[in-house]
Amino acid sequence: MKNLILLLACLLVASSSHSQNTEPERGVFSGSIETNFNYFQKDSLIGAINIPQYDRLLTGGEMWLNLNYNIKGYDVGVRFDMFQNSNLLNPLGSYSDQGIGRWFIKRTQDKLTLEAGYLYDQIGSGIIYQAYEVRPQLIDNALYGGAVSYQLMENLKLKAFTGKQKQQFSTIEGSIRGAYAEGFYTFGKEGSPISLAPGIGVVNRTTGEGVIRNILDVMKFYLTEDQVLPEYNTYLTTFYNTLSYKNITWYAEVAHKSEEVFFDADAIKQEFNAAPTFGKYVKKSGNVYYSSIGYTVGGLGLTLEGKRTENFDFRADPTLRLNLGLVNFIPPMNRLNTYRLTTRYNPATQLLSEQAYQVDVSYKFNKSWSTNLNYSNIQKLDGTQLYDEKLMEVTYKQKRKWQLTGGLQLQEYNQDIYESKPGVPMLNTVTPYLDFLYKISRKKSIRFESQYMITDQDFGSWAYGLLEVGLAPHWLFELSGMYNVSPNVNKNEIPNNPETGEKRKILYPTLGAVYINKGNRFSLRYVKQVQGVVCNGGICRLEPAFSGVRFNMTSNF
């Protein structure tokens, strides 16, 4: 409430200051709303059971309402968040709360910009700092504090910030502060200049007293040789640059983290009078090396990426796990796939030990034919294979009438590491797919997808089909199904058929409609979805099976 009162006061100040102007300027008001509603229908056959929503609550949802006002150098905004029996925070639990999820004030005058409230920002590619939001996983790592930036010269900007990391409707104990400088310079021959966009950044995290005590309490149960003393302050630095010359763009970044205490799930812990176990707090420094180079000429596009990560788990609270409290964002190193089966197994970014590279080649032969080739490989620093993907895709366009896309994906995926399933073999998949779009008229279209995943691991082989009918500019209808055509006989999560004793071949259907009108979008779907990993830019988590109805509304005004 205090935050809202402060926000309204600032709006009044801004409005009054402009009302005294002889030539008043009209402000710009804008906003958006997003609403999700889920109806949970119990289905023990697919494992959609044993969470509060299926057992007793039956419904759940979320809402975000954004309001923004801009007038003559002032930007003011507020966001109201509401969660009712939501399973976004914890897919196996229920979360209900509501309140002001974000507010901010921004004032720009000449070369100076001041900001306060819940702020989003990043340094470089985000390796040492990124305050961001991922709504599908209810991650909102905004910085609750203040920031100041100054355009020192035409080609040099400075910025500093300080505050605490947001966690739902509170903040995490401890503080985060940082600063960075970014420039832009050009030189070389006229008509073919070379440009540089260098940057340097530093971040400091001060750990809260309560967090330090919690770590020391855990250390009491360690053997003397395993005990480490946590530091109150951790420092990160990064140097980055984008070089552009003609058709070449090269980005490179080097980041370092000072010695700090963090939890290593692979470290061996010696127990008192017991066998050793995995997982303990360790104290080490870390670093990340990341680079990407792109080249385009004619119809050819080539991109090469490489990354090496060592001991770079950096959180507002080092005792947090999974995706909680992350202060930074390390870029993923695999292709951003879009089809249902090619996205079923995605590699989560490994923060402690990862070396990876990716090659992407696209070529347009003519107006009709084009192709894309991609290869990515991810390993731990000790050489343990984590992920390998080979993909080839070809597209043919018949003028403006129809388009056909076909592709083949080959994958290796380490379920032991990515899904914490010790002892399971490396998962291997072969997935051919086909996508056909036919434009019946200027406003009517029909699209068909066909995919088939061949594998002996996890749930076994899958077939997927989708039929989509578009009636522009308002309607889109969808019918799809994912069918477990060859179930893995060793998979306990797949139920047996009581009549034959064999594993059931289960169909997971989806039936939905989307209505779009100007800035409004409404979607209603009946869904049955198999359990799996959900990823957003390398940030992944395991999601249980879902059965029920999903409604989504987004509106911009």
C-alpha cells in the first residue's frame, strides 16, 4: 500500500508540474492484462493426480494487470498480480496471493536518467547480472531498488544500481549492487566501417546475516576437512564487445566470479560414521567464456557459438535451489526448436560445469527453396556427454499459395543429469517431421503437422499430428494429438492394460480455439499433456502431467 501511495503521489507531482506549463503536453496512458484459468480434471491413467488442484481445489489461475503512464520525460508504472490455487510456482503445489507485484518510476532529463522501484536490466548478455521475468515458471527476479544512468559522451553510457532481489511479494535477504559502462565506436574506410560496442561491468552481492547463519549451521555436520567459511561479499566482473565489419558480427564475453560458498550436488560429502553421500557446500571461484560469430552473404547465413562455464552458480541467497534466486542468466547453447516433439527434450543450462558449441547454417537457394542445418553439443568439463543434437530442415514455398517444411532431428539427452534420474541410460531419439501450410484464400488457411519420435528410452516412441484452421483476422481452430505408439515396457509411469498386461498406448489430445480482435486475444483449450521438461531460454523444470481445460486472455490498451 505504501508503494502504491508513493506511486500515485509521483503521478500527481508530474501532472501538476505540467499543468503549470503554458503549452501543456498530453500524457500517454497504456496497459495490458493477462489472465490464465485452469480447470483440473483428474486422470490417473496419465498420472494427473495427487496434487491439491486435482484432489480438491479443481481450479486455479493467475492474473497480471499492467498500467503505465508517460509524460514529458516521466515514465510511471504499476502491476497488480493475483494468484489463486496457482501451480506455476510449484507444479506439485498450490499458491495463492495477491498484491502490487511491481511499480516503478523513471525520469529522463537531458543525459541523466533516474529509476526507482522494481527494475529489469542486464549487463552484457546477462552472464553476471540479469533482472528478468519468466511468467510460465513464475520467475520474477526484478531488482527492488534504484538506478542512475548518464550519457557521459555521445558514444559512452554509464549506469549504476542497487537493491534487493524480488521473490513473489517480498525480497530476498541481502543486497545486490552493480555498475557498467558501454560504448560504441566506428572507424575504418567510408562505406565499410568497423564498429566496436565494448562494455565492462561489475556486480557485488552482500549475503544476509540469516543466510550466513543457515550455512554455518549446516557446516556443523560436516567433517573438519569439508567445512568452509562463507564470505559476506561476492564480486563478479565481465568484459564484453561486439565487433561488426561488413557481413561479420562477433560477440565475445569473459566473466569472473570471486570465491564464494555455493551448493554442489556432485561434490562428495563425508558423513560421521556413515557412507559418503553426494551434495555439499563448497567454496570456489568461477568463470564463463562465451562467444558468438555470425556471417551473412547472399542467401547464406552462418552462426558459430561457444561457451565454457565453471562454478558459476550465482544467487541472491546461496542456499536456494533449482531456479530460485538466480541473479544472472547464462545463454543456452542449443537450437530454439518450435515443434512439439522436437522440443520434448531440452537441455537446461548447467551452472557449475558445461562446455558447449553450436553451428547453424541457413541457405536460400531461390525464392522457393531454403534449408537450415544445425548442430549443437554440450558436455561437462570432465567430458561427460550431456546433449547432442543434429537437425536438418528444408522448406519449399509455392508462391503465396502453399508452403511445405520437412526436417529430421537426431538427439542424445542425458536424463541422469537433466532430470535427476540416476542410472537411466542416455536417451537417443530420431524425429522426422512435416509441416504443410495451404492458403485457401486471402483470409482462410489450413495447416497440418506430422511428427514421429523413435526412441526406446523414457516413455518410448511417439506420434504427433496437428490440424489448424485459420479464419483471418479473428479465428484460429486447433485439433492435435500425441500418441504413445510404442511404450517403454520398463517405464513404471506407463500403466498396464488390465486385459492384456501390456503397457497402455495412450492418446493425449488437444482441442482449442483462439479469437483475436485488435489488441485482445482469447484462447480456450481442452488439454491432456504428458509429463516432461518445460524450458524457457535454458531455464528448465520438470512438469507433471496435465488434464483439463486452459483459458488464456491477453489484452493491450
